[in-house]
Amino acid sequence: MLPPPTFGSSPHLEAFQAFRYNVEDGDGAINSTPCRPRPMHEITFSTVDRPKLLSQLTSLLAEIGLNIQEAHAFSTVDGFSLDVFVVDGWLCEETEELKNALEKEILKAKDQCFPNQLSVSLVVEQNKTGVKSLLDNVQIPSDGTLLDNVQIPSDGTDVWEIDTSQLKVENKVASGSYGDLYRGTYCSQEVAIKVLKPERVSAEMLREFSQEVYIMRKVRHKNVVQLIGACTRSPNLCIVTEFMAKGSLYNFLHKQKGVFKLPSLIKVAIDVSKGMNYLHQNNIIHRDLKTANLLMDENEVVKVADFGVARVQTQSGVMTAETGTYRWMAPEVIEHKPYDYKADVFSFGIVMWELLTGELPYSYLTPLQAAVGVVQKGLRPTIPKHTYPKLAELLERCWQRDPTQRPNFSQIIDILQQIAKEVGDEREDGRRMNHPITFSQH
């Protein structure tokens, strides 16, 4: 008897299917009732890497009725991605029809899922026969060309185009597949400059760039990163914001191995809550709240950043389509169900747990495994035993499956301020005179 494969562990496909139909029942007895197994297939996508590619491919598979049993994603340093899925739900063993269905779905979804002129390679393997069919270099045609400048809606009062002659780029702070972050100055003010790499720009990246400028242009709050301006003329696309000297909470926790003492943690959580409350009051749903998008300035004030996937809430109050990062994502968003601003509250609960423990959420799982666990198993991070009781209660309220049972950020601020009063008086009074926030590093 083979051991049950761990989700995402790349077991041999034949062994995986054989085990699925020869498993133990709830009483420990072997279930020997014969049944006709559903065919399983292994599907491999080879393509240029890009943001949210994995979630878009999973959606594509779901559209033709496939159930993902395993998923493996590999990225290369030169910008390519290999995504392998083990699926069932296709009743025919013959791979040709499945290949044709996938090809049609790729072509149908090209504008949403794939960049212009993308070359996609698709491999479909059926487990019993070992037959492979290869769809090499399917050219996805472009329905349009990139504009010379990005079109951003305006009410006639917005002025965001920067004078590039006043922009001085200094040292690179961070680099990614699709853009680089620089430190610099604009009109003698210290700024952060997010520059899109021209060779990696796609239609969807331009939409996200436009959306980020559109959202940030009106935002004015001490706990939201301030937009200075943007260059919307290709090929020099960039967004200029205030410079956050102490970087992201993610880097502080996971790279610098920093820790927050409880009063400091509460202060950070209040900063984030105030920024999010302001956004929600202005009908803005962030949709990607996580520690990587929370930045600290030189005074250790924490601010909400990165509005590339943020959206203005519709009049109906609900939105659909999956956006965000699986480890922090609300179950209703993972499941492509209608959602509202309470999805951000769920993510905030995961962020608070991360601040409390210094650990990556579900670090023992891949992002897709975590998503499956959250939706199908009600998986949530384990709250440490000695957590302050009211804080533990708040975490559990924030990540309730039913969004209506989660508090809003106005309520969260009140709860956190009450906790701060309870824990911050006697022991911290003397220290607070010289150290408003206490951070430490391992």
C-alpha cells in the first residue's frame, strides 16, 4: 500500500490515482468495493511568468469542469513559468478532446489571462496510456497595440504627471520580474520611484498601473502612502510616492527577523486599521492587504501601500473575481464569490497573526494548498496559547468564514485602542518616554 500523497508533493500519477480508489474508510477497514475510477490527467503550461498567472490558470481549468488535485508552479530566473496540474473531472480518457477544450479556453481568455503575443506550450498526459499530446507555440494574437501613454480617468482637477527633469533616480532598493523600486528625489523631496520594465509591460500591467494612479490620486491620509505623481508616457512608466525609510513589515519580520512587543504590535495594528478605515469610507477595497504592502517611515508610522489591484466598490456593494495573495486571501475571494470590504478585514486578521508570531501564514503549505485548506477545511493559523485574550478574540472575529460576522475597521480601531489602554500603562510608561515604539531584531 502506498502512502497517501501530500497535496502538491508530485507523486507518480498512476500511484496517486490507484491510491484514491483504495483508501481506508472511517473505521480503519480497507474499502474494497470496486468502483470505476475517473480518469486523471496531468496538464503542463509553459509560458512567460507574470503576476497572478497561477490563479488565472486555475480559473481556466475550472471553466471546463476540471478539479485540481495537485498543482506545482516553477519560475525561472529569466522570467518563464512552468505550471503543472494533476486534475480529474474530464470523463474521457482520450486526451485530444481535452487538449482542444483547453486550447479554446485559452483563446477565449487571452485578453484577461495572457499578455500580447504570448507563446503558450501545453502538455496533456493521461495516466493509464501515457499518451502525450503537445500543443506547441500557440500564438495568441493581439487585438490592439500599447498606447504611447496610459489613459487614466480624470475629473478635470487632477494633476499627477510629474516633471521628469525634476526627478533624480538614485540607488535601487528592490527589483522584481516586472519592475524596479528606486530611491530618489523629486523637487528636492526624498521619494520612492516604482519603474515598470518596458520589456515586461503587458496590457494587464498597464491596467493595474492606471488603476494604482487612479486610486492613489485622491488619497490623503497619514496611514496611507502618499502619491507624489506619475509618468504615464511610455516607455518611462513610473509611480512616485513618499519614501518609506524603514521598508515593509514583511522584510522586517521575515528578512530582518524583527519582533514586535505587544504595545508596539497594537500601535502598528491601529495604524493599519486607520488607513484601511479611511479607504473603506471612500469606497476603496484594497484586495491585497498583506505585510509586504505595509510600509514604515522614519518615524515608525505604518502606512498602507500598493493599490495596483485595489478597486472602487460598485454601487451594489459586492464584487467578484479573484485578486490578491492566497496566504492572506478571504475564502469568498478564493471561491470567486461576490465579496465586499469585509474581504480586507479577513486579510487584516492574517496580518495581525503574522505580526504576533513573526511567521509566514501557513508556511508549511504552498499558496495553493493554503487556499484549498482555507476554503475546504476551514483552515486558519494557530493562535499562540498566551496571546492576550481580547486580541485572540479579535483575530478569530476577523477571519470568520461569514463576512457579516467580521467587524468593520471602525470597530477594530475601538477594540485595539481599548486593548492598548489595558496593556500599555504600568510597564510601558517609563519606556515610552524615550521609545515610543519598541522593535527588536534577533
